Amino acid sequence: MRGSLLLSTILLALGWSPMARGMDPDTLPFAEFSENFLEQFGLSDFAGPNPPLEVVLEHGFARFPLGAFDLHFPAKDLKERKRADLFQELSLAILDLQMEWMEWSGPDKDFEKNAASDTRKWIAKWNSGSLALAVSNGGGNLAETLSPDEETRAALQSFNKQFRTGAYLGLQNDPGKGIPLVLAPTRTDFLGFASYLGTLSPASRQIFWVDTLPVWTYCRLNRDLYALALEYATPNWKEDFRTGMSMNSREKTGVQQHVLQHCMDLLSWFYFKDFLDPALEAGIGIDMVVEVLGQNNARAGGSGASSATAAISKFVPGGNPSGGTLPRINADSRWRQDKGKDHFKGTLKTGQLEGYKLARGQRLPEPKSYFALSTKETSDQFPVGLPFFGEVQDKKIPDTYLSDYREFFRAYKAGFVHWLRIKSKGKKDSPKRFRELVQACAQAVASGKGDFAEIVEQVYGTPLTGVDSKSKALEWEYVQWIRR
């Protein structure tokens, strides 16, 4: 196998094609993986040896339209109680995430909550027996096969329409178009499905049939389909890549954190495409999980690789045409102290105090704007200072500090979003300004007119960032708040 796991995952996180780095697609029997997948999902008899994707999704997966998402879960797995309970748990969490996002971004009063509340009550009443019965004949739409009463059916339809159209953002998107998301509860499910995607075309084969596939935690087919693994690969994945490791091994909500952060990133793309500042968009995804679950220790958002900070400002699930994973985050990362329960303010304040001492000792300008990076190999530290957002920043990070920088920036982005939404303009005005920002961005995307930086300045009366504190930019105000 060419290259180390670390190099492979770094390339994936940056959006570089593994094939471009000489990885050999013939080292693993991907065609066999695909065949086994079709057989295990009961699909071998549909449309020949290579059934089209729509047939696979229709007959091998249960579909559940939930808000902006079209969830697809293996029908065979819903017949097992543990996995049926997992699907119910994730459905509730994905509903909660969308409602929290509506609170952040929708009208500040009088928007309809009853549809979401009624839908949630219905999902909470599911049980493994009813889900198994609903998929007794293969796949299908759970919104139909679970036989909700008319009131619940109407509530679910209303909830879905709100999020698909983006009406709460003042949008009029297609109500029939959602975000197709496959949830693969086992490593075998994920590996088999991704290998099957490689059979769809020669181009897909180049994308998916790569020797790092056994460690991926997500993949996507263009912007038409997304898939998330619900287990990590084990440390000895090279010897046994079919066995998975629970995402809840370190936190009770580990798998929910993983899914919700990806879902928030997908929701942002659904509404805004690439309009938002990448770092701000990533911060929204990280901080949203903290709001919904009370913490966020998910891998996404903390690791990539490049000495140029602009290249690692955001790790987008599905951000490259294939997929990817992240190296296992060390539990001792100081930037993950308390797992974000305080929106990372405590650990950022400590890093800033250390950065101030370093910057003052080196006679750097504006020493209070610096944070200290460290490396586990030595006791050395490296000061890194504002700005971190926008195009005005242009800095290089020494290779030995890259890992710590990515962890720092993950915390920094999430903390900034919390401050912007809750603290930047006072307790009452901050949420209102944030909603104005989101809705103005949505309208700009819909009209094809507008610039993100200009919208920020219009809403807040000051730019997002600037080269120094004289700019009075939001980022500089945020760093002052951290010190308090």
C-alpha cells in the first residue's frame, strides 16, 4: 500500500484526489465488495449485476423525508432492534438540529412550531417492531409505510415543506427537492455501498476505488448523494477493515455529533452554496452541535493539512469528489477541553494568555491578538495572530504546529459564531442581527447578487475582519471578549 494512512487522510481532507497521488485501486477487491453489498441488501436480482442507483435506493433502503433531508437507511438493518433504535435516535437529532437552525436564522417570532412538535412526538413513539414491519417488503417511504394518522402526516409534510423551500429564510426553493443522505450503520454497509458507487461509471471508479476507502467516514456522488458511515474504522483496519469501532466509545453522543455536524454543513450548502465565508460556515456547524447536544468532540473540522491557513479554513464533508476521514483526534488536545461545553472560551482564553506572553517577548505588534500553538514533540510554542478570517489573512504555519493549529482554529471558529450570535451586540440585539445576516445571505444567493463581506458590514456596521485593531472589525472585538 502506497503512502501512510496519515498522508492519505491529509490528501482527502484537502480535497486532493487519491488517484492523483498514485494510489493503486487494485489492492482491494472493490468489485467483490459491490457484489456482496448487492447480495446482502437483497438486490442481486434487480436489473442485472449493476442496478441503477435509483433501484438500489428504492429497494435496498428505507427512505424517510425529514425536513430538508431525504434519509436513507438500510432496510435490512431496520429489522435489528439496536440499529432500528439508532435510526430513531438520529432522526430525532436531525429534526432537533433543523429546529435549532430555524431558531437561529428564521423570523424572531410567530413562526410555526407545531408541525415540528407533532412530528417529533410521532418519531419518539416508533419502536423496533413497527420499523421492522414497515420494511418487511424491502425499502419504501417510511412516511407512508409507518402509517401515520392524517394529522401527523400533515404535520410532517408541513415541516418538510418549510425546510425544503426555505420559506423561513424568505426563499421559494423547490419543495420536492431535498438532501439525499445515506446512513450506513456498519463499516461493511459503508464499504459495500461506496464500492457499488464505483461501478456506476469509469469516472466513479476512479473516485471510489481507492485504497483508503476502508477508513473513510463519508463520501458523496457529485452533489446528488451523500453517505455517512456510523462507525469508525478500527486502528488495525489494514488487517480487518470490515469490523468497525463505535463512535460512542468516547462520548455517549459521539455518533450524533458526527452526523449532526455533517448535516449542518450540508444544510448550509443546500441554502447558501459557497456564498458564506468558509470559516464562519464551519463554525456554524461546530457550534450548532454544541447547542443541540451540549458538546462537540466530533473529528470533522479539526484536521486537514497545509502550511497555508487559507487551505485549511474549513473541512467540508464531501468537499472533494470522493470522500474522506480524519485521523483520530488525540483525547488530550487542549483545544477540546470540556468538549466545547463553554463554546471553547476557556481553552481559547488560556491559549491567548500564552500567546500574549510569546508575542510580547518577540516584540510583535498587537501582542494581545496572539494565541500560542504547541507541539507534543517539544516544549516549544509558536505565536499565531489575527486576522484568521477572510482574504486579509496570509500566514504560514510551521509543519510541526499544523495539527495544533487545526485544533485551535476549530475552537476559534465555533467560539466566534457563538459570540456573534449571542454576545456581539448585547443579549437582545445579537440574535436579531445574526438572523438578519443569515436571511440577507439567503436572499443574495437567490438573487445572484451581493457580497458576503458587504452584507456583514451592512448588518453589523463594521467589517468581519481587518488587518489590525484599528479596523474595529468583528474578529478583533471577539478576541477582546475572549480576554474578559
